[in-house]
Amino acid sequence: MRANLNLTAIYSAAFLRSLGVGLTGVLLGVYLARIGFSVSQLGLVITAGLAGAALGTTLVSFFADHLGRRRTLVVLGLLGALGGVGLIAATRLAGILMLAFFGMVNGMGTDRGPNFVLEQAIIPQTVAPERRTWSLSWHSVMLDAGHALGAVAAGLPLLFSRWLSIDLGAAYRLTFGLYTIANLLAVILYFFLSPEVEVTARHDGVAGESRTARLGLTAGISAEAKAVVYKLAALSGVDSLGGGFLTDALIAYWFFRRFGIPEASLGLLFFAGHLLNSASYLSAAWLSRRIGLLNTMVFTHIPSSLFLIGVPLVPTPTLAVLLFLGREALVEMDVPTRQSYIMAVVQPHERTFASGVSNLTRNVARAVTPSAAGYLMQSVSLATPLYLGGGLKIVYDLLIYRAFRNLKPPEEQNPPPRRGEEQAPAAD
């Protein structure tokens, strides 16, 4: 029952938090453009938010188990609410940059921040190993359901402006007030987590685990785990360099400038994209049972990048939208499978470290490229980030397959026979 309550609290908090992420993913670029900021300055704001998330992930990686996972999640939720206040109150670039950093304002449109890291480490602790990938997939479903509804909410400023007879700036501030409230509601849900989510509450047979957790150090992390995690993290950084060119805020801005698609229609487009993401998580869990976690990661990710590269090559908005949605149907299938793979190849007490370091590298790499993307969109062409982002992601897929094709998670080393495939008893 407690495990179910913990999962319910985590899933619900993730859903509420991702509502705000989906909202800012669509609205942030358009909002800043409407109040007079350039696309280069938009890139700086996105970078500031991602840099704040990277710092938060660093602290979570090494100290969350020492400080307490529930306490850390509560503090992170409060900082997220602070980011909403920043979007409401700040009007100068310096103020927005500062509050975006401390509030970890996410212009990516996908939630991969420090809250995500801790939740990813907690979930395998609450379920049996055979349910690990499914439970992580449902976590991703809840995140993208929130992303999808948040994207639809991108139409709220125009609706508020009409319904309440207020100017568009006030309508945007009201919308970001809802973003703040969603983060505060997530904080309340974290208070329902039981002590069982803490590392010190469960030893899992690992000697010295509690002492290591209290110290907040990596002394209890094996050399083998460090080698695997650092290699995975380095390769994931390549993927995230590509992802930094492809934030929802920048892609929404591309559709807005290239085809003149308004906010309400962009919201529906990204809503549809996130729904496809959600369906793909469960498909990934099903497919990984048949072809393996790594194969699912790689051989769904490469086609998604090819679809993305095709988006700016087509002449009409209809074709561009279809290619974009094709990309969205595949691009996130590597998320729960990669999470499950990382959690499977390390010991239970190493999971926060593994989750934190791998996501930290992703956040740092992702924070580097949005400002460059904004510059390239302004100085070279609107489509340059789409080509660079898609190309880097393909490079990542090829490298990670080459590096890890021989390292299988425990359940794939001696997989149980499928139904109807049981071996016949040997003849006497």
C-alpha cells in the first residue's frame, strides 16, 4: 500500500510539474518576443534555466540521499514556483536571467531536471525488478500527459485576454501564475512520500550503504559502476548537445516565424506531439521485452532524427507538421528504456549517483546549445538548429550502440522463456 502511495504521489507531482514545463516550452519564446526580446536573448534565458537545472542536478547527485530525498524534492518544488514568479514579475533581461536560473525555468518542453533525477532513482526502489521498465514508462507517460496539457494551455493568454478584457501582457502573467500554483501543488504531494523512499530506509543487502548515503559521497560506488556511468554520461552529453538545439521553445518559434502559426495552434500541435510521446513510452516498454533495452533505444531514435531533419526541407506547413509528429511518435522511446538500462546495470545504492551523473551531463550539455541555436537562427538561417540537432543525435545513437551492445541488464542475460517457448523435458 505504501509503495502504491509513493508511486501515486510521484506520478501526480510529476504530472503537475510537467504542466508548467509544457506551458513554458510553447509560450516562453513567443512571450519574450512579444515583450521585445530578440531570439538571441531568448536563447540566453533558456540557457540560464537549463544551467540552473544542471546545478540542481549536481547537488541532487551527491547530496540528496544525505539531505533526504523527500526534503530535497520539496525544496526543488519551491524553487520551481519561484521561476513562475520570475516570469510574472521580471521585465528586464538581467532579472529574468537570474530568476530563470534559480527557478530552473525549462524551455525544453520536456522535464529532465533534478526532480526527475530523484524520482527516477526512487521508482525502482518501490517495485519489483520485472516491473521496473513499466513503472518508469508510466512515470514518463504522466510527465508527457502534463507536457501535452501544458502545451494546450499555451492558448490561455489569448483566451484570458478576450474573456477578461485585459491586455495580452496581463493575460500572460495570469497564465504564469497558474504555472506557479501547479509547482506548489506538487510540493504538497511530496509530503505524502513515506520514509521508505529514503536510501537509509532500505539496505538491499549492500554493506555500508547507509553510511555512504549519509556522507553524500561516492565512496560506496564501485569502480565498475563509475566506469559505466561516466561512459554513458559522456555519450548522453552528445545527445543532449543535439537536444539543446531542439527545445520546444525554439521549435515553436521556428513554426511561428516560418509559417506564421499562432500560439493556440502551436499549443494544439505540441499537445498532439506529447500525446504521441506518451503512447510511445508504453510501446517502448513492450518492445524492449522483445528486442532489448539498448536496441529499442537506438533503432527508434535514428528514424526520429531523420524525420526532424526533413521538417525544414518540405515546402508546406502540412508536410512539416506531419514530419514533426512522426518524429514525436519515436523520439522519446529511448527515455524509459535508457532510464531502466542505467538503473539495471548498477546496484540499488548507486542509483541516485547513476541517475544524477547521467542527467547532469545531459543538463549541462543541453544548457550550452540554446544560446548558440538562437544566434544561428538569427544569423545563419531559421532551420540550422534542426539540422545540427538531428545530426548530433544520430552520432550519439551510433556511438552508444557500439559502446554498450555487449553489456546487457540482468534480465536480458538469462531471459525467462516466453509463453509457449518452454523447453521440452529431456528424454530419458
